[in-house]
Amino acid sequence: MSNYHIKHLEEYWQVYRNSVRNPENFWEEIAEEHFLWRKKWTNVLSWDFAKPEVKWFEGAELNITENCIDRHLATRGDKTAILFEPNNPDEETLHITYKELHERVSKFANVLKSQGVEKGDRVCIYLPMIPELAVSVLACARIGAVHSVVFAGFSSTALATRINDCDCKMVICTDGSYRGNKTIDLKGIVDEALKSCEGVSTVLVAKRINSEIVMQDGRDKWLQPLLDKADTVCKATIVKAEDPLFILYTSGSTGKPKGMVHTTAGYMVYTAYTFKNVFQYRESDVYWCTADIGWITGHSYIVYGPLANGATTVMFEGVPSYPDYGRFWEIVEKHKVTQFYTAPTAIRALAKENLDYVNKYDLSSLKVLGTVGEPINEEAWHWYNDNVGKKNSPIVDTWWQTETGGIMISPIPYSTPTIPTYATLPLPGIQPALMDENGNEIKGNQVEGRLCIKFPWPSMARTIYGNHGRYRDTYFSAYKNNYFTGDGALRDAVGYYRITGRVDDVIIVSGHNLGTAPIEDAINEHPAVAESAIVGFPHDIKGNALCGYITLKETGEGRNHDNLSKEINQLITDRIGPIAKLDSVQFTNGLPKTRSGKIMRRILRKIASKDISNLGDTSTLLNPEVVNELIEQAGL
Ligand code: 7RM
């Protein structure tokens, strides 16, 4: 029997050791016992990081939607698969059972077929967080089409780039979307994008906000009438283990976005296994990940991982601040959410607000709290732990990437003792390594270096769409025979990992390597500070000096900035040392963030260096107006 469900720490270590000693046996047993295969593999793994080429479960045939839906029908047909919570709390929650999901996906898949979509074709999905998003993703998978979900907050330029890069022939969108008390004209954005996308012959439009939109004759079709006519049965198209399942774009530090290609069997096995263990999902649990399906977190841990386990997964259309800052907690209470998974940026935003918003609700259903997306600072960790978890729910700080497909380093809740800011231990099958500047592995504990992965895991991206050379150069050339993550990390005395941030966030000041995270942690301790970001800028003597961009809490507004700067530098001196003091401080109303909540330090670096001639790709910014404000403030 394989060890699919880890329940205590000794078991983790035993499973982990076994997974490293014999990775192929380890994954083969899990694959064999927990999934539905139409044909078994002939070879578990073949790999060569020099090419690079990785294949898992070669020879196997399957359909991932049979694993996520059909096989649950007999035992869980009436169980809620997707619990849809709309933007507006007055609108009704929707409970979509596995049976209903099966019918919806089948119908949608038949519509895709009727519109000429075939196995291997790329379909761009540009939808808000409504059931059609999950359903269309699964409908593509049902017929072996490759979905490319583009987050429906991206601009028309960003959308067009992504449609063209992988030659999508179809776009699926809505008339518009709700975001808090605003609506967004999604169809207008699609129309603008398609002016430069010749390959798109069909646009399927779902109605969401009932706005007046222009339908282009021959190209645009309302989804609902097509669904009404569609057959409720759609035989799953059986695909090969290494057939592509989806493409998902991730922004590079420069240049055009990278279309990461994920394949079918390995991705399914890994996301299912990690979902089960990292969230300790039990049959009657209600799991909620607040991410958007437009990000990898939503693909792996709203759709595929949970559904492969027959789970109930919440899909939330709205934002944390509407109708007020209690919305998340209201939903937790209403649906008795057991696992709650969100991002540090959301936690910090909520921590800025009155605690009454949290305390008003009964959060006692919660068993596991998760975080992902960036290093979580200590203050945010404690706020989450104290006020949401009531010191009673373990926090899983899950480190992973779009490229890794699934969670790589994370505590197993109720097994791994947690420490704030530590992602702790590698999951079974994951072999991390820390590297020094000369490309050598740093062995032992209490060391810091660049984080690599030495051995393939089932859900790793196989290539960058249309550019295998870039895939090799970006991930497999810095450290021979290793996958390079782009992150720095330290390993403490007991072997726990702490991710210190992107390696490009390391700033060398007077010859000292300073990570941005600990300095930001120190600044954030100041009671008036809401959020901060540190960047380096050229300095005649130090090489680099530090500039801090700081947003204040309501309580800090109106305070004298010179005094605040002094207090903040004193905190940094106390926590890290005078070497890490800021040479320049800019108080601001906001920090430039990507739509997935990551601070775009690249832009701050430019402003701090007083070089704004070329700000690079800003199409993924959530709040471009902040950039102008910062530029003005800096007198540039
Ligand atoms: C899942 C996701 C990947 C980058 C990654 C890190 C950072 C993500 C954590 C984290 C510290 C974490 N995919 N990151 N999780 N840093 N602790 N728990 O976010 O492709 O969008 O981003 O995000 O730098 O390389 S992603």
C-alpha cells in the first residue's frame, strides 16, 4: 500500500526517505492506487535535465476529467463539487454537485466540438470567477483541447500577446464581470485584443452582467443557446500521459511572458497527492482557496487537485473588501469552511482594517490555514495565526511556482511543527538543493543559497510553448543538472527552508548581501506601517544603497515623515544592524503590484535609480496609477 495520506511526522520522514531512495516506485504506487487509467504506463520516468526532457508515466492513457468527475459519480454524485459564492452577497450561493458538474462539462465539451475545437487545439479562456470558468477548463480537458486561461484582469494588450503566442483559435469570455461595486467591460477588452489576433475564429460569450455589447457577426456567439441544444453526454477523449493539458503564462523578469506547458498524467497525480496532504482534506470538509483560476494556484488547488480528491471546492467571484472587509470571514462562517488558502498580500490588506471585521464571525470550522505567493512577513503571519486561526489552526506556508505545477515545500499540518516565515520541509518526492555563486551545492544545515531542485517531480512544466531553448536557458543552464527556481532560500539547523525571495531581490550594500524580506519585516513592525518594499539604487561608496517605499496605516497618516523615517531606521538598526538602514524613504499611497499580488520591485528599482526611460512591461500591473504618483513624488 502506498502512503497517500500522511498523518504524523515520523510517517512524513519515512515516506520522504522512501520517495528519495526510490522515486519511481513511490510515484508508481500512488498513481496505481488512486487514479483511473485507460491504459497503464510502460515506463514511470525518463529524464535528462541537459536537454531538458522529462517524461512521467510514458505509455499511459487517461482523461483527467474522468478522474476529477466521472469516477466520483457512483459514490459522491450528490455531493457539492463546486460551491459558487457570487460577488454580491445578496445573490444566491450555487451548489454544483458532481452529477451536475458532469452534465455541465459534457454539454460545454459538446459545444466546443460543435464549434470545431479538436484535440490539441488551444482555447483561450478569459472569464471571471464564475462556474463557467471551471466548467470550460474541464470541458477543454474532456476533449483533449489545451486551455490557456488568461486572468480576466489583464489588459487587452496582455490578452492579445497571450492569444497570439500559442495560436488560440477560440476565446471564451463574458459580456462583463463584477468586481466589488464595479463592473468591468470584458467583452470590450476582448474586442480590442482581437483587432490584432487573426487566428481567432470564434468567441463564445457567457452572460454575466447583462450589459449591452457588440456581437461581431460570424465570430461571436452567445454560449447559453448553444449549451441548451447540446447533448448531456460527451465521451471523454483519451489522451497520452505526456499530452499537454494546459498552457499558463508567467511573466519573466524582462521580455515577453513565458507560456508554461503542463502535461496530463504527472500533473494530475502530483496536484491530487499534494492537495490531500497539505490541506489534510477529509470527506466532509469544505475547502476554499481565494486565488483566481487565472493563476496556477487556482488551476491546481481550486480545480484539479480538489476535484481529483472528490472534494468540495469554493469558488468566490468577489473581492475581500466588498461589501466590507468582513466578506472573507462571512463566507467562512456561512459555509463552515475547513481549509482556507490565501496570499500574504490579502492578509496584510485585511490586517490593516478593524479587528471587528474578523471577530464578528464564527471561524471555528477552520482546521488549516494556507498562504502562498510571496514570503509572508512575521507580522502578517502572527495576525493570521492569532485572529483567524485563534492559535488553533496550523498555517501551511506553501512555496511553489507556476513552473512547478504543485506545492513543493510546505508543512504537513498537524505533523510538521511550524515556524513563522518558514515553508519548512520538502514534500515527498521533492529534492531541493542550495547552491553557491560558483554553482556548487552547499551541503549541511544553517546555510543559505540559491534554491534548485535536483530531481524531476511529476508536475513540473515540460517546456515553454514554442521556445524550448528559453526553457532550457531560464531553468536548466545556471546550475548543471538542476532546475533553478530563481529564488533564494536558507536551510536552518533542523533542515527547515525559509524562502528569502527572488534572487534578484538580494541587494549588496557595501559588500553585504541583504535580503529584502528581513528588512521589510523590521519596517513592518512599526505600528504606523502597513506595507513596505525595499530596493537598491546605485551609490558611489556603498555600491548600492537602500530605498524604502512605505505605505502607512490609517493611524500613521498625518504623522511627520522625518520622525517616522528616523523611527523606522532605528527599528532596522535594532533588528538587522546599521548596515541595512535606508538611505532614502518614500511614503506612498500604494506599491506597484502585479495582479497576483506580487510587488514589482523592478519598477521601484527604476524609480529609485532615477531612470524611468524604460519601465519595461507594465501590462501586468494592477495599479499603474501608483507608478505615476511615485514618479511625480520623486520629482522625475
Ligand atoms: C504559486 C505561485 C512563484 C514565485 C516563487 C517565489 C514566490 C510563492 C511563496 C513564495 C515565499 C512562499 N506561483 N513564492 N510562494 N515565496 N514563500 N510560500 O505563486 O509563479 O506566480 O510565483 O512566488 O518567489 O518563485 S508564481
